[in-house]
Amino acid sequence: MSSNIVVTTWSLEQTSAADLLPAAAPDGDAVRIVRSEVPSPEFSRFLYASVGGDIRWTDRLGWSHARWREHLERPGVETWVAYEHGTPAGYVELEAQDDGVVEILYFGLIPAFRGRRIGGHLLSYGAARAWDLAERWEGRPPTKRVWVHTCSLDGEHAMANYQRRGFTLFDTEVEEEPDVPAPGPWPGAQLDTPR
């Protein structure tokens, strides 16, 4: 018999580019943020599983290659990847919606890169790209609103990071969900443990 857990979901928004309060970039030039311009289901699934594996991101794990490709090829969907010394550290996925709205669909860091001052910078950069998204997509209206949701299963600093970047709360929902174990970055495989 499966059990349920209570999950709180918070939705936050910015209604002007002036709402964005950028975080300082990490010192030096070790961290770069680059748009993944060629839709790659393999790479996007790697990012999704690697960032969300320990915090119960499971919605997309069953997606087929074709479904990933269809999603990534939609006009107005962008993936921005943070690299530290050439290694993927985390990502932001944006989706243009109707009437000048852009949602930050996914944002996060691979566990090994958390706590290294990359998250605030990556979120700042991703939100700025949400605000100027129409400049890269012909026919898209200028962005009027950027929104995101986070939940009580996400990283412990997620909500505070959004608020420090100038996002304000506009909705809270509390629901019971099945208590699904976190699959880890390699669903179905055990993580190596130090000896």
C-alpha cells in the first residue's frame, strides 16, 4: 500500500524586468552560461535527471525520445546551461506562453554544484533571458510576465533564491501526492557510495 505526503507548491512572478534583482556572478571566469540551441533529448533528459533525481523530479522520466524532441523544438522553449570549468552544473528551461508570459519550467543545479554561489547567478541569468526571450523568437510579443513554481520537495534554498531575485508569491496550493522515492540521477541504478 502506497502512502501519501503533503506537498506545498508556491507560484511566484515578476511583472516587470525591473523586478529582477540579480545575484553577483561567481568570482573569476570558471562559470559560463550558454544556450543549448540544438534540441537534444539526450542532453535535456540528462540535465533533468541529474538536477532533479534527488528531489523527486519524475514527471518527465517516462517521456519518449519523440516527446522530448517535440517539446524542445517548440518555438519559445529554451535551455540555458551553466558550466563550471566546462562541466554542466545546472540549467534553466524557459517556455514562452500566450500573451507575453514566460514560465521558468525547470531550474536547478546538479547536487555536486550546489552551495557554490552558482544558483543565484544562474537564476538571475535565466530570468533575464525570460525577459528578453522575444528578441530571439520572431513573432513573439515582448515579455510582460515571468513566473515559476517551486514546492516543498525542491531544494531547501529554492524559495529564498526566487524571492531574493525579485519574484513575489501569487499563489499557494497544498495537495497530497503519492510518496514516490527520489530516483537519483540514474533511475534504476544505485549510486556509488564512498568506501
